[in-house]
Amino acid sequence: MSVARIWRENRSRYNLIGNTCTVCGQTFFPMRTVCPKCHRESIGKMEEKPLSGMGSIYSFSVVHSAPESFQTVKPYVMGIIEMDEGVKLTAQIVDADLEAIAIGDRVKAVFRRVREIDSEGVIQYGYKFIRLNGEETG
Ligand SMILES: [Zn+2]
């Protein structure tokens, strides 16, 4: 896969761009071409919706048996994040203290290196989440 193609296919993921059905107001991420609720009514009425990157931890689990590409960071935490726009997504939660992570914690998306494609030396980037602890430190 070419670098250009990777970037093209991941544009909305890298930038956390979802879309909203302007008929019923529901937001989706990743984007959908048609709203599953409004079907034909939503055709041509889906608008791009950049997500704020802010959300709360809906659930999470500590992963101890890591796949090869995560060897350097295990154990790590995978969470389901409920974004402020109402969509849920799965991503890694980065925290120095894994024991402190709790359901309901406020988190924000950060842009990080996620893995390397060794055959071509292409490094992929994507979002992870960090906890705010009630206070945004930037
Ligand atoms: Zn809809």
C-alpha cells in the first residue's frame, strides 16, 4: 500500500472527522454514507462533522498479552470512549498510572505514533486518549 493511499484512507480517522445526519441529528464515526435510521431520507444530507476530541471513558480493559507491534508498551489499556458528540470509538488510553484509570474519566484525543510498517518503513500515526483528571494540562 502506498503512503499516499494510507493517508487518503485515514484522513478522517487521523483528524477525527465524523459526519452528522442533518435529518435526525445523529453523529457517526467513522463516517457513514447513509444514516442507518433515516436511510433514503438522509442521502445527500450527511454533513462532515469534526469531533472535538473530548469524551469520557465508557469502558476499558488492561491488555497484558500484547500483539507484536505493541511489545514496547505492554501492558496497555484499550478503552471504549464515548465522545461528546455521542459516538463511541475504541482506542488506546495512555496513562502513566494504569491503576488510576476509571470509567467516567474525562479524556481527550492526542495524535501519536501507533505502529510501524516494517516492510516499507512507513510509520502510521493515529489518535490515542489521555485522561484530563478534571483539569486540562495541555
Ligand atoms: Zn438520520
